[in-house]
Amino acid sequence: MNYKNLFLAILTLGTMTVSAQSNLLNAKTPDQIGKKSEAQLNSDNDKPLPYGYVDDRDVLFGKTVWEIIDLDERVNFPMYYPIDESLGDNRKALYSVLVKAIRDSIITEVYNSSYFTSKKELKEIEASFVKIDTTIGGYDQMNEDYEAYKAGEKKIDEQYINVTELTAQDVDAYKIVGRWYFDKRQGELKYRMLGICPVIPDVYTMDQEEKDYIDLFWVFFPSARDVLHENYAFNDKNSSAPISFDHLLNARRFNATIYQEENVQGDRKISEYLKENAQMQLLESDRIKEKIRNFEQDMWSY
């Protein structure tokens, strides 16, 4: 028996904080489940592990890459589920966590693009949280006098317009942008996430085979770490030890595919120079990953 591994396992279990279904084993009535005692709240009052300071002179190599996280992949399910948040176990999907924090003005660094140059106003963000669909009856009413509708003199009746709020189940993927860099002081290759963006299908193409996708908003990741640290993803191996979304993303406990890298051609996407060939695009993504990995390996060649 490996006593060293047993000791480490006991130490880990003894120090971890249980957040999902808190107070489950001590509750006398169902309404007490999920409510923490004062002592628990005080012990949970921690912050995400701060990033260390990185001097520009210590960065020997750097490369910014854009990746897409497909939520259809099983390893990425903790970011997608639960889509039904009425289960009463305090779990939320990553999309719900981001949206609530934006509405509560906890996350304020929200932008139009991954370059973080133009901020999105709250009204503009709120508009992106709903999908508006016009029924066939609405189009018939519009076509009766299209010129008047175009001029704004005529409007479609509300009964022909369906307004639905987007939920976590509408999110198909997440886009992330981050920077790989070689820290010569530490002597290792590191990664720092910079932004994250939910991706949904366009409402007009949701029922089609060929869907068009929309970037809802870009959140500057370092500004959202406190919120992500306070919310937990489901741990399939041990439901008593959930991991925070901040830990999940910083530890790269997901699978992602590179679709763009910074380059001399204006950061062009892989799909722009390898068109209509999904296999070659995946191979190019792997080539970029290997190029970044090989830099670290080459630093230790003799």
C-alpha cells in the first residue's frame, strides 16, 4: 500500500472547501440545504490566487492565440451544465454566472471585441441577452405595406413577435484569447488568459443545418476572476469537491482548438487561408500548438 499517496489524499480531503450542496448533511429541513453557517461563510471568504508580477524584460518569447471551446465535447460539460438551474443545489452554468455579474455591475469590463478597445454599454449588453423572432404572420403583415414599414410608419403587432431571453442552453461554445509566454526568470512556458466570450447561433439560423454564430460580448478575464472564484463547476469525479470556474479556466481543464494567432497578416484567422477544409484547419491548429511547445523544448536543448 502506498502510504504517501494515502496521506496526500487525506490531507487534500481535510483541507478542501465543500461548496455544492453545503450543509446537506446537517440540514434538518430541505430549506436549510445550501445555507452556510457564519463559521462557513468566514472560512470561505477567500480570494482567487493572485497572478505574479511579470516584468516585460523577463518575457523571452510570447504569442497571443485565440481558441474556441466546443461545449458539445464531454470534457467541456462543466462549463455548459446545468441548463436547468431550479435543482436547488446552487450550481450555475458559466453563462449564467457571467450574465448575472454583468447585470449586477460586478463585471464592468465588457467589450465588443477581443482587442478590448471599445466597451459595450449596459443597454447594448442587455439587448444581446434576448433573441427576437418574427413569426410568419408578422412577415405577412410587413409585406402588406413594406414601404410604410421601412419608413417606420407601420409596426408589426406584438402578437407576431416572440421575445425570448437567452439561457445557458443556447450557448454552443466559448471563445477565449490568451497569451503564451516564456518566463526566463522562472525558466518555463506559461499561459495567461485575457478574455472570454459566449458564442450562440444567430436566431435566424438556429433551425438550419448551416448556422451562423454570434459573439455576444467579450469579458476581460482578470476583472472577472473574483466572481468566477465564488462560483463552482461540477466535479464528476467527486461531487463533494467542486472546482471554481476561475480554477477550471486558469488550469485549462478544458479542450480548445486554436482558430487564430497573432501574425503579420493582421492576425488573420486559420479559416481565411485554409478555406473549406476542416481537416487542414485542425492540422494547422495543432501545428501552432506544437510551434509554441517546441520553443520551450528548444530552450533546454544542448
